[in-house]
Amino acid sequence: MRYAVLGTGEVGRTLAGRLLELGHEVTLGSRTRDNPVAVEWATAEAGRAHAGTFAEAAAAGEVVVNAVGGRVALDALEAAGAEHLAGKVLVDVSNPLAFEDGAPLLDPVGSDSVGERIQRAFPGARVVKTLNTVNCRVMVDPGRVPGEHQVFVCGADARAKEQVTALLGEFGWPAGRVLDLGGIRAARAMEMYLPLWLTLFERFGDADFNIEVRRSD
């Protein structure tokens, strides 16, 4: 499978690296073709690893992963081009986080979400929100955290969610631990989890944790 990973930060490089390990072809996208981080990553990985602009990456990928920050996601995807997103699964792992005076703030929050904004802006894309509730290392290696903890998916397209669930399985998330929360509106709840995640991170001192949802029989 050919993947486009948009974003050269730690999340993007971690996801891109794991996809390569799994045998996929990956283009790491950034605003400029000569982005030094992307070029260095592609050169070091070689073979099935490539670097390019957002548009070049999206055009090359059969699946597009949005790994840029939630506040700039629409700009990055506009640069990628609606024509390169149409009909494709678009996996959104972003969170709309910013800091003011050291305090974390979400925007949008409550009445909207990045996932919904992406789907509205690119109606031809098949948007699936997932993985934004865990650290990037746990995203690709859930065994770092013991137990039957879960990851979530949401989106309007059932087949797209099935495809993303299969990808999560490659990362090590059994299908039974992937909880489908329904349509893309559920991205609001998934994104609003971030302040609790940050509080837990401060409490524990590291990011190797997740939550487990249990129900009575």
C-alpha cells in the first residue's frame, strides 16, 4: 500500500517509519519539496521512503494520513489539493491544541472538531478520526502499555473505518480493542479528551499510558 503522511514532526515520522517497517511505501509530505527533515528522513530510510510537498505526497498515496497539528490541518490539506484527496481514506490523527500562558487550549472545541472541519472542507475524502488519544509511540506499538486498553475510530464511511481498523491491526491493535464511536461528529469527544491526557501525562511523568473501557455483562 502507498501511504502519504503529511507532517514531519515526531508523530508524522513515527507513523511513517512504522508503515515502512510493515512493508508499505511512504511519502512524507511537507510544505516545501526541500524540507530538510523530510529529505533527511527519506534519505536515511531509502527504498520505499520518499519526501515531497503536501500535494506530491497526497497524489502518490492511496491513503493519506494527516499528522500535522489540528490548528493548521486545513491549510496543509488545502495545499495537498482536494483532487488528490477525493475518494481516498484520510486518516486524521490531529488535535486542535495550542498553549496560552502555559495553559492548553482547544479550538475548535465542544460544538465542532478538526475531524468535522476536514470532512466539510473535503467532502470527497473519506475521513476517519483515530489515534489522537494516545502518544505516537503507543499509536504504533500498543504493547508499550499492558492490558486491554482501547483506541477509537469515527467517521461517516463504514468501509473507510474497516480499512483503518485493518491498519490499526497492523500496528498491533486487535479489532476487538478498536471502538467505533459512529459518525465524524464523535471527533468532538475524541479531541476533547486531550486535556485529560495532558493531565495524566503530568501526573505520570511519561506518555506510556492509555485508558481501558469496560462494560458489565
